[in-house]
Amino acid sequence: MSTVHTLEGDLIDRGGRYAIVVARFNDFITGRLLEGALDFLRRHGVPESAITVVWVPGAFELPIVCRALVKADRHDAVIALGAVIRGSTAHFDYVAGEAAKGISAAGAGVVPVIFGVLTTDTIEQAIERAGSKMGNKGGEAAGTAIEMVNLLRALGATGPVGVGR
Ligand code: INI
């Protein structure tokens, strides 16, 4: 058996607080992503009182709100949900690119910001990833959030929210 010291976050909630920022654009898809995220959090023991949902107009607006939530330091993780679909978006590359860059920049500190934005060529591909044959990207993002909160705590990088980090 290996004696290498190994760390990995698990999916057991230990009082984490989660913010979900969700884009209203393509809400027939993002609503499903939100349901997937909420369902995953609930099934892993996160009480509704520990979850905040914030709606923004589109994926382009996700980064500014993610940054504001990180700065406010009232949540252990922020989950960004959106759907950018190339088929119906002339400026797909700008919206998808800026969302990805901005969300990644918002998560550059010790509060994880999870990228739950679908970027697909077609509406069908988005539907497949929003609760049908390819799973639910929102639920997946929620799992990543719990795992990262637990991993950062195990690393000693974070303590309870709001205690100056
Ligand atoms: N926003 C999305 O979240 N998905 C899209 O596919 C999309 N399209 O198709 O343009 C989209 N555009 C809106 C954008 O996110 C901003 O809300 C808007 O440009 C105002 O800043």
C-alpha cells in the first residue's frame, strides 16, 4: 500500500454555503442546469438556507457577479451557470470567451468559482447536457463545488466564511 500523502475533497457537506449565479439567456436550458445544481446540493445534505441563487441577464454578466460574491465572502463556493449556443449566436466566441475568462479570473483566489456554462454548437447538444443523455452540467458543477470546498478546507487554505481570507 502506498504511503504517499494524498488529499482529495469528498462530496459530504460540512456546513458549506453555496451561491449559484445563473444566466437568464436561454433559460429553458439554464433553468434545467439550476434544477440540476439544486438537486445535487440537496441530495448531498446542503440545506436550502445555505444556498443563494442570483439571476443575471446573460453569460457575459456572470463574471462581474461572481467577482462581487467572492469579494463579499459570504459563500464557500460560487457556481456559474449559463448556456451559450453557437447556432443562434453571431457573437458566440466573444460571449463564451469572455464568460470563461472572467469566471476563471473570479476564481483565482481561495473561493472556488465553478464553470457550469454550456458552450455548444446546437440547441440539441445543450439539451443533452441539461438533464438528458449527457447528464446535467449544473449537477456536475455543484459536485465540483462541494469537492473543492472540502479540498481547500483539507489543505488549510480556508476556514469558515467571513473570517478574513
Ligand atoms: N448570452 C448567453 O448567455 N447565451 C447566449 O447564447 C447569448 N447569445 O446568443 O448572444 C447571450 N447573449 C447575451 C450576453 O450574454 C449579454 O447578456 C448581452 O450581450 C449584454 O451584455
